[in-house]
Amino acid sequence: MKLLFLSLLSGILMGCTVAPWEWWGLAWFALAPLWWLIGRQTTPTWHLGAAWGAGFHGTAIFWITGVHPMTWMGVPWLASLAIAIACWLFIALWGAVLVGLWAYLQAYLQQWSRGEKFFGWGARILIGVASWCLLEVLWRSLPLWWSSLAYTQSPHNLPILHLGQLSGTTTITAVLVAVNGCWAAAFDSFDLSRKRVRLSAIVAGLLVLGLAQGLGGYLYSRPLNDRPEQSLNVGLIQGNIPNEIKLYPDGLRQALEGYTRGYEELSEAGVDGVMTPETALPVLWQGDRLQYSNSPAGHFYQAIRDRGVPAWVGTLRGTPSHYTNSLLSISRNGDTLSYYDKAILVPLGEYIPFESVLGGFISRLSPLQAKMIAGSGDQLLETPFGPAIVSICYESAFPQHLQAQAQRGGEFFLSAANNAHYDASMPRQHHAQDVMRAIELDRWAVRATNTGYSAFVNPHGETLWISEINQYATHQETIYRRQSRTLYVRWGDWLVWLLAIVAILVNAGPVLRSGR
């Protein structure tokens, strides 16, 4: 039980590396206790890893409980509390399964090779790094994902985040796991009487950490070299419409007034384009017919036609029973030039997994009595200024989705989100996700959110401006279109496959020679 508590505690400490605490330096030590505990087991075990994973993911995503109370959606107070706790426990369990699998694999290989000479501490760390990265890639290919080890360093440790330009979050995760493994290897045979440690492991850990920070620092130091002819003066509007009224007449009226006023002010200031948050106008967009409409969308649409400044509008497309969560690219004359439909939907919040089985037992968390449809995975938003990479809220946690858009030619990054469901730690974490995406893709990023934090981020991950939380705001900044392609944009998560191959090759020869 003591070992289980120690593992849980170290996982909780890893969870404290992200908002609201943001003690990011702990990430370089908080995994080492789990490494060390696994090294002391005589039989394969998974429960220590599961405790660590539950501690990390449960702490990092505790903000999910902020969906309570949902009385404004017609959900009774006690039922709302039960839903919030159930969602949090499920996410913690999902993270526990991830790390539990990793721990079992490490313990099994260690027990299998006990007494053999070919599995030295260096080979075990290599296998541990490769398997952790493989599991992270697998987990974020599934519908439920948020907390990579890599985002523990965002947005504060910008040099190490630049390793994301090489192979995305895989690179940063690999360094974190390797460094923690070295600290554990230094003490896995610690003798209390003689107080001996493995000095070579400590040197290796410092060397890996130093080289990683140095390489990241070099990438960070390179000038952006943006050309003036590629510049865009972009304005954004943070409408600050509380979710409690967002879908009702008072909320629609505030949206109409706030977004129309903000659009007109930014247009007069001379911006090239204006961006609004996710579902800024939570009504079905009807295109040209809106010029004859007296609806909130109709007034906003008429402002675009009058001012002639392109806009990226968060709204809904489809029918009252089947709709998409979309970002529309509206041209100077009010035509819908292109649109992006949210492709990665939130499980339970925007769709019901295994609906044919669970649909009768699970009530959707959305108050809309309709079915949200996912967009296709091969979209690219066309704008009057060139193609753009788009993320709508939850999609920011899936770097491969944005990498594919950059590969297809996206020249700048638009992130639209609501974020009004939770406390301030969630939008802070969302901002951290987009900082990583801007660096990995080498693109300027515009973040427009409903209640915060809206921001402008350059390709080095530097936040040029960030809004206050729960306040109406407008802001404009100059961004630049870029056509560069990082190694990550070109080849994706190539490092994880290289690590797996190297781990196999390093250990295959001795294993075969041993006859086992």
C-alpha cells in the first residue's frame, strides 16, 4: 500500500506541472519514482503504473468537474454533480490504463531478463522511452485524449518545446521519460549503508537534458525572417457570452451586439480580417439568405457586406436535427468562400460513443436536441489570403490533425474555442496546447475564444498578447503567412518508429545469443 501511495503521489506531482499550478520543473523528476518502483518489483505489475496514471491525468484534468452545475441545461443539481464526477473518474481511469500498460511491460521485461547480462539500465531506458511514446501515439489516435507528458512544459519552457519541430510531442515526451529513467537508474541499486549511486546514470541524465535544452535553444534562437508582403493584420473578438445564456434570447442578443460592434470597430481600425470564437453565433448559418433576415446572424452578416472586411465566423451548418460545428470563411462581399467542420468531437459532450448500445442510457451533455456531425479529416480552410490550418476547441490536443493540414499547405493557424464550461485552468491548458502546435507547425497562431484566453502566438511560441478571462475584448496584431515545413510537418511522428526499431535492434542480438 505504501508503494501504491508513493506512485499515486508522484503522479499527482506530475499533474501539478500544468495549469492551474504550472510547476513545470517537476516534470523532470516526477516520473522517476515510478521508474524506481518498477525496478524493485520481482514480478510483472501494472497497479503502480495505474496509480501514477490516475494521479497525473486525474489532477491535470480536474477542470472537467467544472461542467457542474448543469442546472441551466435542465439537469438536476445532484444528477449534474454525478455526471461531473463520473466524467472525471472515467478520464482518470483512461489515463491509468495507459500508464498501467507501460508499467506492466517494463516490469515484465525486467522480470523476464532477471539474471541476464544483456538488459543493462541503458537498454531498459531505451525500451521504456520507445514504449511510452508508442502508447501516447496510440492513445491520441483514439477519441479521448488531452494530457501528453510534453504539454507539462508549455508554455514556459520554450527551448524544449522547439524539439516539437523535429517529431512533434514525441520528441519532448521521449526526453522527459529518458531523463526520469536515468534518475531512477542512478538509485535502483542504492545501498543505504554505503550510500552508493550509479554515477554514470546521473551523468547520462544530465547529458540528455543538456543536449535537449541546447538543441531546443538553438532552434528557438533562429530568426523568423518573415517577409512584409506575407503580413496580415488580424483582429479577434472575445464575446464573453456565458454558457448559461448562450443559446437563449438574451445570449443571442448579446452576441449580436458584441460581435457586430467588435467587427465594426476592428474594420474601422484597418484590419485585413476578423476572427470570432467557436459557435460565436450558435444558429444555423443560411448564407446569402441572411441579408433578408432579422436574426442575430443576419445583422452580423449585413455588417460584413457593409464593411467589406473578410471574417472567420464560428457558427453551425446543416439542419435543426443534424448539424456541424463550423468555422466559415466569409469573403468581402459576404459570400461563404470556404468552411471547416469540426472533425474531432468530444465524447459524450458532442456525440455518444457506441450510440446504438449506449444511446438509450446516456443523455448528451449538450442542451441541443440534435445530432452533431463530424467533419471529414482532409479539410483545409480557404481564405482570401491563402489556406489556413484550423482547430476547433478539443482538436488542439491532436497534433497529427493539424500537422496534416500544414502538410496540405496551411499558411497560418486559426484556433477557435468556447472554453466557457470550466474554470480558468482549462483555457490556460488549451492555450498551452496551441503554443505547442504553433511551434511544431512553425506557424503564427490566432486564438479566438468566447470567455478567454484569446491570444496571438508567434512560431516561437511567444505569446504576443493574451486576453483577460471572462471579459469582452477585441484586439489586433500583425501575423505572417508561412510556407516553411518542419521535419514534423514533413514526416510526422517518425521518431517513435525510429526509437522502436533501435530498441529492438539493441536488444535482439543479445536475446538471440542467450537462446531465450
